[in-house]
Amino acid sequence: MALNYERIKEAAQGYEAQMTKFLRDIVRAPGESSGEKAHADRIAQEMRALDFDKVEIDPMGNVLGYMGHGTTLIAFDGHIDTVGIGNRANWEFDPYEGFESATEIGGRGTSDQLGGVVSAVYGARIMKDLGLLSDKYTVLVTGTVQEEDCDGLCWQYIIQEDKVRPAFVVSTEPTDGGIYRGQRGRMEIRVEAQGVSCHGSAPERGDNAIYKMADILRDIRALNENPADDPEIQGLAKMLHKEHNPEYEEANFLGRGTITCSEIFFTSPSRCAVADSCAVSLDRRMTAGETWEGCLEEIRALPHVKKYGKDIKVSMYEYARPSYTGLTYPIECYFPTWVIPKDHKVTRSIETAYKNLFGEKRIGTPETIASREGRPLTDKWTFSTNGVTIMGRNGIPVIGFGPGAEAQAHAPNERNWKQDLVTCAAVYAALPSIYIAD
């Protein structure tokens, strides 16, 4: 069946007011990680009102809404938790009441990333309205929890415990009008140094753990800043070069890995004593070709980590916070890099859907077009998404296309654009038919 792209665009435009109301309704309830119940209930309510064929909330609290009864399962994912509001004084409006103008919707979570869930729900409804559903595919729209705390945990549960495995997943995280085919991974590393305390008046009697950590932090900084060919500590930029990384082409597409110290802790008997322990948290961003084992070994091989030997421990954090339902599902704080090939069937299909609807360039409103001008249509995220588990851990292809902008994520005065909601709903509605026909 040939798609009528004009009808799809008209249908999406016709739902603008309902999508706007739906998004504003969700935003009114705070929904930080492990506190998403009100968001989940409101999304499930909308799915039922729009005549989804099956709507359920799983034991973790994820919302799963199905449209159609075909053989191939195609999923659209959006996380329904948000970060907090930070300093309220930085907001020009109530972050939960939000605001609406002729072109914008403001409020915490509008871009990151409740707007994506809204567009996906209505994209599925458009498929039903226009008779696009067939016996060849079923659409699953997920509203997933705890992503801001632990990206991908929700999908590890969906895949391993709910036994749901789509053919591919569209991540509806904000893409600023573009199609995103990958992101750097990340991991959370802890380095601990042990020392011996003594009275601060005679520090030579002790062994200062903070001083050991200071030496190690200089090495870590060098790891991040040194060139690839440094003779003592090779910089992480080495992974951009063919001789160090067989995946160097995708590494250059995604960007080099980085490392930084994000937290520091210590213990000491008093302010008049030598510190007997010191620990740091490291945020390690990983490009194509890097593994968690390799990242840990890089730290263990640093000169001062080796110098202090058994007094140093390098490990990976674990996440084990209960969801809003009370379920705890522990997982390592490792979020693998993922990138779908530029010529993959999924990539081709969503590019076809977009170009047949909207042309060759990113579109937007007068407020957004300046930031989108000149950027490639198909690109990558700077931040991390649930794709780390869907594709990174489980090998299920992921492509990204969602309303809003990365720069709005976690920022005060967060907003989304009505045109983006409409654009994404239209692309979502067209995509499954194109994919199945390919």
C-alpha cells in the first residue's frame, strides 16, 4: 500500500491541540526517578482513551501500550521520569504548571522527554485512524521508568523479565529535528585509596590517603588530556586512530571517550588528623571500540595506581534503587556505546519516512531553526539514552528521533515545540509501513 504522506501530515497536525494538552497534563505532576506513578497512570489513561489494543503497567512500573496484532513488533520508547528542578530561582515560570504559547510548551520534562512519549502515543493512533496497521506489524509504545537514575535499567527488565523483544526500537529522546543513530557509552567507576591516620601535628607518622589520591587524579587528568602518543600515559584520543581501534571510523563519528572526576570522599578521625581513606567517582564516557574491562584496566595501569599497589581499589558502581512499585532490579553502572550503521534497514526506513514527509533538512519553528541550520539530518546524541541496554547490551537495533532539543535537558525554563510534536507523530506513523515494505 502506497502511503499518503499528506494525509499523515494532516492527521498529525489535527492532533496538535490534544498532544499539547496531554503533555501539559503529564508535566503537572512531579515525576523524578522512582516517583513516576502519576506519569504512568496518566499515560495509560490516554492510551486507553485512544483505543490502544492492550495497555499494561509491568511490575517495575513501565507502561506498555500495544496497537495492532501483526507479527513484527516495533517499539517506540520514551522515559517518563525527569530530573528535579534545581534552583527554583532560575525558573521564569512554575516548572510543573508550565506555560503554553502559540508555538511552545514549557515545563520540567517537556523536552527530556515526556514530549517523545506524547508523539509516540499519537503516532500509533494515527496508524489506526488511517488504516496503516496490518497483520505484518504491531506497535508498542513504552513509557519507561528510572532512566535518569540508571539509563537502560527499565529495558533490561522489559527484555529479560517481561520477555519483550522488538525487531527495533525508536528512541524518542529529543533530537533537535534530526535522526540520531548512536551515542557514546558511559560507566561509573570508583577508585579507593587506603592510608593510616595519625595526629596532624606529626603527619610523618601516618600515610595520607588524600595525597595518594591527588597523585592518581593527576594521572586521570593526563589520561583525558594527553595526546595519543604520549610515552607515559597515552590519552583517550588514541581510540580515534586506526592503529589503536578497529572501530575508529564510528569512534570519530561518535566522538572520543572522556574521563573526569565527579565526586570525592574521605575519612579522617578529625580535622587535626591525617586522612585514612579517600575515594573518588569517575564519569567515563566511552566511544566505539571501548569496553568496561578495558576502561577499568586503563585506571589500574596508571603509574600511581600501580605505585600504591594493594592500597588502591578500582571498581564499578552498582545501581539498586527500588522503583516506584517497590521492585529492585540491581545492575552494574555500565552503559555500553551503541551505533547503528548508516546503511542499516532501520536507518534507511526512518530517513525515507522523514524525507518523504519533510524533505532533506531538519525543520523547526523560528525559535529552533537557527540552532538546526547546517547540521546534518542524520547525526548522534551527546548524552546517554535507553539505547545503552536495548542495543548496547541486547543487540536490538535502535534509531533516535524525538521532539525537543538536547540543550533543554536538565536546564531551567525547559520547553518543547508544538511543531516538533506534530513532526515526530507523523514520522512515527509512517515508519512501520516503510520498514515492513523494505
